Amino acid sequence: MRRFAPETIPFRRLLDSTRRWTVLLTAAAAVAATLTLTSATATAAPATPDFGAAIDGYAAYDGQDTCDPTIKPGVRGFRSLLNEAYGTHTGYITRECSASGTSEHKEGRALDYMLNINDSGQRAIANDILSWLLATDRYGNKHANARRLGIMYMIWNRQIWKSYQASSGWQPYTGNNPHTDHIHFSFSWKGASKQTTWWTATPIPETPRGMVELAAGELTRDGRSDLLAVEHDTGKLWLYPGRARAARSAAGPRSGPTAGTKCMI
């Protein structure tokens, strides 16, 4: 698509409307600045598809009762999600059968994701991960991502969250390891095997955010009502010659540039 230029539309006539264009361009710059700010202040949480309203139930407690210290695919996939969102951090999954105690690590369905409570940056990452996992989704499902991933319980900084006691929230954890240098995640077998909706559901396609309408009026002095809009994702300013009436009769702002549209900035 060619850029807006004198040879594509009567630009000289637009220059006669300096005051009008100054106002419009100022408005466009304000919208673009808002879009940039919104993007910059978003959390670093993993990208979360829209899976719809259907969701997994809370994982019941099913502690380690066998020994198979091979990494299970759901745990590996979860570790990759975190590393993609927050940068690579050490994450231990398996533990030898000869080690003392009962642990889902011995079945390859637990993850120790190394973050230190005493490091402010790492502490912020830990809090962001946990907030993301326990957030309510757009459909009102509580603890949505933890449920979709099949997380059975989590331990961090002397506290434990149990999916099978989710209504109790975070509870005191009095084990020997205070978990101040890592978050512990234990998974249900479905979660560990990638059989939960995070891995099996088909995401709903994202609706394009399209254009934010700025103004409509006779901007090109050709007797037709034009539309001026800014593209949400790029901040580009677009002119729709003679399209204001058609665009406003449709449901919502235009979805994007079409034939005859002029990119201005």
C-alpha cells in the first residue's frame, strides 16, 4: 500500500485546513502514546490464549506412590512457558528414587523454579507468576491458569497453596525447607501428562483490535465525508476517503485498512 503523498490524494488542499489537521494529529499522537504506554506497563506473564468458559476442575491430592524420575511433558512445557516469559531460570524436575522422603519429583511431575525471595527482581517474578496462575479469567473461573495446567499445589516463602483446598487460599507451610530460594510446583497426573485444557483445548481466535476512530468530516474537500482513524497495534494514522458514513453504519470501528485507504504516518 502506497504512503499518503501529494500524487495519491489532494494533499495541497489539506494544507489549507492547518488548524483542523493540527487538532487531529495531536489527537492521533495522544492515542498512539496511550497505546505505547499500555503495552509497556503490561506484566511479563506468559501469553494466555482464550480457551473459552469450559475449564478443568481443581486437581485432587495424589501424592507420589511410584518412582519414575523421567521428566513429564506437561512439567517440561510449563517450565518452558516460564522461561519464555521471564528469561531462563534454573528449574529442577526429577529426583533420584534413593533420595529420602516422598516427593512428586521422583515421578517427574514437580518443578523447583529457582527464584530468591531476597532478590527484589526475582521476588517480583515469583509474585507475577503466582498472580498469573491464581487470577480469575474473563469468564469468572477462579485460579484459572493453575487449573488449566493441572497444578496440584505450590510452595513459596513458607506458604502453600493447595488446589484441593483452594478456598482456603495461601496457608502456612512448616516444612523443613522454607522455599525462599525457589517456587515448588507439583502437578496432577493429567497436568504432568499434558492432558489438561491448557494443552488440549483449541483457543478461540483473537479478535483484531483494528482501528480507533478519531474524527469524521469533509477532510479532502471533495464533497464526501471522510474518516480518520489510528491503527491500534502500530499507531499509524489512516484516512478513509468518503468512507465515514459506511464505517459508522457498521458495528464498531473499521477492522483495518481497505482498498482506497491512505496511510499518512
